[in-house]
Amino acid sequence: VLPHLAELGAKRARVQTVWARCERVNGVLDYPRLDGIVDKIIAAGLEPWLCVCYGNRLYIPEADHEAAIGIAPLYNDEAREAWKRFCAAVAKHYRERVKFFEIWNEPDHTHWWGPKPPSGADYAEFLRISSRAIRANNPEAKVVGGAVAMLLDQSGMTFMETALRAGAADDMDVLSYHVYRRTIERSYERQVQAFRAIVARHAPHLPVWQGESGTPSDVQTEQALADLPWTPLHQAKWLCRRTVLD
């Protein structure tokens, strides 16, 4: 995939770290899988963009997923301190290879944030502790915040405005959002303008990035838009329209 992305003119490739895959034994961090991905991205001429994300059953044993997906390590002291150590370790390990570190994935969505309901104020606090750990160990790092699924419904915009009011802009350099829809053009420009208006009110200095969209390669997956009859031709058309709109 990566050589084709470079040929198409893509600048960056976003990769989720998945904490549970990097720390399988308490206090022992290693990155063989992630190193391989990052190095291949760089070799293809792209810039890696790490989404630092997900929980860890070592510290959140009640999580029902092996990677504790959707369980934020914010609500108990042991998980919170271990998360800060993980952020610091990732920032230090990739200091020479990675510039952009994004904090969590879709924190405004109940599937990706728990055990408490998504909260812009809670996310602002989570962003603060995460970004400080990253910047202390990688002074050149740029922190990406948000990663919100805000175009799914109005709740994402409300979530992000609450986070910005709580001071989230002080702990990020870029604000990102995600978007999935069957008909790409439907309301997209209007909603992006509304999102940019929120940013302009609270943090006009922040650039806004579209951080995630796309279609699955297998109709039988559980990913976004997986219920549609995708083919390579359909994907090519969809991606062209997506690129023009962005």
C-alpha cells in the first residue's frame, strides 16, 4: 500500500500505537510491530503520524477487549500514571523518526471512550497530561488533539467546543477530525465551516486536519461503511471525491 500512497502524493500516514501491544508485561516496553510500520512509512517517503491510543489490561483489568479499546486510562491513579509513562516512552523512542503525536482516537464517541461518558472537559485534562509527557521527552514533538468523529452528529462539535473552553488548545498544535458518510458531499462543506467557526472562536491559531476517513477493503468487516458493496473501482471513485472535497 505505502508505495502507492507516496505516488498519489500523500504526505503522512497515520498509525495507532495500541498501548497493549507495546507493553505486554508491566513496565516492559518494546515496539517491534510499530517500529516495522514506522520504518516502512519513512522508507516510502511519507511522514509517520502516531495516534497514541487505547488502554491496557495490565492497569485496567476490567476492560472487555484485549487491547482495552475504548477505555481511557484517566479514571484510576495506576492507569493514569502508567499512561503518562507510556506517552513519555513513545515520544522518546521515536524522537528521531516521528514529529506528530495524536492523543487518543475519537474521544467524543461512546465506542472509543469509557467507562464514563465522553466529556470535553475530561478530554482536555487527558490531553494535558499526555501532551506534557510527550513534550518533556521530545521537545520537537507536535501534538495533535481532537481526532473527533464530529461529523457523525452535532455532539462532536459540542464536545470539541467544551474541550477548547477547558483549555485544550494550550496542549495541542493541530486539531483533527474524522468523517464517514455514504454520500461524501452531503453537508460536508457546511459542517466543516461550522467546525472551523468553533476553532476560530477559541483557538484561531490551530490548523485543522482531516485525520481519518475511507472505506474497508472487505465488505464482511465491522469497520465504518462496511455494509456497502465496495469494489476497487468504487473505492477509487470515492477517494477521488473525498480528495477534492478535502
